[in-house]
Amino acid sequence: MSSEEGIPRRILTRCLLRPSDVPSQFEGFEVIGTFNPAAIEFDDGVALLVRVAERPTEAREGHIALPHWDWRRGCMAIDWRRTDEVELVDPRIVRLRHNGHVRLTFISWLLVAFSRDGLSIDRFGEVPLLPATPYEAFGIEDPRLAKFGDRFYFTYVAVSEHGVVTALASTDDFQSFQRYGIIFCPENKDVVLFPETIDGEYVALHRPNPNTYFCPPEIWIARSRDLLHWGGHERLLGREAAWATIKIGGGTPPVRTGRGWLSLFHGHIASERTTDLGQYAAATMLLNLDDPRRIAGLSPQPVMRAEADFERSGFLPNIVFPTALVGRGDELDVYYGAADTAIGVARYSLDELLATVRPSSPAATDGG
């Protein structure tokens, strides 16, 4: 452990990818973020699906550019709104004054990247995953990977005027992809698949985002026989993670250990200054191997916070957002988004991560 009790030490920290490393996909746009990657072992190395965020470079006095994918024509388009027609929510989002709906100031797509050692990018894939449907008009974001048989399946977030949904796709070579459509309807994201079936069923963590605010967003668990149709939804985790004062959500697909399914989940921590977005940090969660609805334990505090310079400063500062775990013998490499700008990889001792877990009491679900 580090000098701060209960916080595992990082064996190493690397900035794996920055916006300047990736050329723009669209004419008249610039890359402002390469972050929140899916990552998985592939061909004696690691394959990643990187979220790339771009925004228009043109500036018009008194106007703001709101990009979207014109799915009918298969190209990028820009809506120009007068600045007095919108309210800036944060650097990512504006709210349209006439109807209260929100729009993004950028658009995202997915880029394949390959690494032999997991710590540096050797090459990029040749086929980008671009928005393609009406439900992806405002971009596709934040993939998570799992392997079943010879295929790699990944969930990703699709954003449009119809809300935030989660869709599914797969590949066997990271060169061609099959899309299956929406598997969790609005508003739902942070969907992570377990890497094995349990009792003959696929299992996923997901995060409904309630419009009627009875409680902050929580992590739920669901099951499926075909990866497409999901049911058996149950609440898994919410206010028990008291350190996350705004919301929590799934982070990394779980990995099997001798003590249970180990995952890192993220939490959003409010700032004392109301003008700040706050922090995103990550904590450990251990689920029962045979019945992952049962939480074996949690770390009482975050085990991973923004500490490196590239995590503390960027498009949105003070963010670490873990999205993948790759085993390295007795160690784990954590892949994560940093400051909504770059990709980091941090290496930890598996034993030290497991040592952060404390037994969990049963969830309180009565609204008390």
C-alpha cells in the first residue's frame, strides 16, 4: 500500500494516447479528446477501442457550433445557434433555451489501436467506427469489451435527440464489425459485460439514469440468454458508496479472482465550489463468483484519484475514469480516461487491490 493508508500504490503510470496523436476524421474539425478506451488481450498484445471526440474549428461571432451526424447522407453536419439561444451547462453541453433540451459541443467516434506491450501504441486500425443510425446522431462513446468464444463483443453508448442508449457490436479481427442495435434503451449507459456466462446466462452491469430524481444514478445488474434481450434487473449498488456524492457507475468489466469478480467502478464527487464540475475517482468492488448480485465487499474510499498532471488538467480536469482491466500475472493494468482528454494506463498489484476490499453489508433499498 502507499503511504496513504488503504490506497494501493501505482507500480507505474503512463499516458498512452493524447489528442495530438490522432488525426481528425472530419474536414474542418479538430480532435480534442482520446479517452475512455475499451481494452482486451489480442494477438499477444492488447487491442483498444478508443473514444475520439472532435469539434468544429470554425468560429462565428455570436454563434456556437453544435455538430451532428447526418445519418441520411452519411456525413457530418453543424447546427449554428446564436449564443443567446443556449445556456452553457459545462464545456461539453449546452441547453437550448426554447425547449430545455441539451446538445453536445463535440461528436465522438471509435478508433481501433494496437499495443504489443500494453504501454505504448504501435499502430491504429484502418476502419473507424463512425455514427451510422438516427440513434447515434450526436456520437458514439465509451465502449467496453468482452470475449465469448472467438468473437469480441463490445457495448457502446449512442447519443441522439432521442436520449442516451447502449448498443452492442462485435468483431473477430478488429477490422470488420457487426452491429446488433440497441440493447438498453434511454437513459442507460456504463454497461459492462461479465467475461463468462453464469448459470448459462450472460450478465451485465448497467446504470439507469432517472429523470424523476428519487435518488442519484445507481449501478444495476441484469441477465440475458443471447446478449440482446435483457431482464432480471436488480439494483446492485448506490448510496453504500457514500464517498461518491453525485453519482456512481460501472467502470471496468470484472475479472475473475480467487475471492470473487473484481471490478473498478467510478464515482462523481461534488466540489466545494459550485462552479466546478467536481472529481471522478474509482473504487474497488468484489462480487460473488456464483451469484454476482451479492456484493462481497467494497473499498470504503476511492483507490484511484487524479494525481498525474495529465489526469489533473485537460478538457475536464481531475478525472480518472477506468474502463478496462488487463491481467499481467500478479498485476493488473488499468486503462482509463484522464481529464476527458487522454488515455492512461496504471499498473497495480492484484493483491493490493484486493486488500482494499472491506466486507459489505446488505443493500438498503427501501428509500430510507
